[in-house]
Amino acid sequence: MSKTTNKFSPEVRERAVLLVLDNEGQHESRWQAVMSISAKIGCAPQTLNEWVKKAEVDSGKRAGIPTDMAEKMKALERGNRELRRANEILRKASAYFAMAELDRRSK
């Protein structure tokens, strides 16, 4: 889960990205289109620029890891961390009980 709250709904983000891509030709550069539209919707230009980049990656127009694949990777990494923790706990418990059994046998 994100550490920041999302001020803008997915619909607003999608619409803003479409506005940038559709109006890019009316400005001297993409950045100018981003600046113009970000001012109108009330977000930081860098934020809108990141939304545009992510949309391009997701559509295959730009190299990178698509959002759905990144989410799957995050979930797998989280699962791996949990399994490593569980294995560590089991390893320590096994060593503890092995020592306890040795102590019991030596008495």
C-alpha cells in the first residue's frame, strides 16, 4: 500500500494523461503540455509527467515494467520475505529443541 494518499481518482488521472497526449502537438514540448494541464487539474507537473510515463509503459509505447507485472512482483517479494521469516523461526526452533533433546538425554 502506498505511504501517501491518492488525491486524484483513477478517472481523473486517466483523463489528465489523455489530455497531455492529445494536446502535446499544440505545445512546443511535452513538458509544456504537462505544465499547462497540471495547472488546470491542480497537481504537480512531475506527478502528471509520471502518470504519462506509466501510461506509456502500460500501453507498450515505452520500455519498462507494466503496472500489473510490478504489482505481481511486489506480492511475490512480500511472500518470499514471509517465507524466509518463517524458515528462520523454524530453523531456530529446531535448533532449540535439538539442544533440549540432547540435554534431556545427557541427564
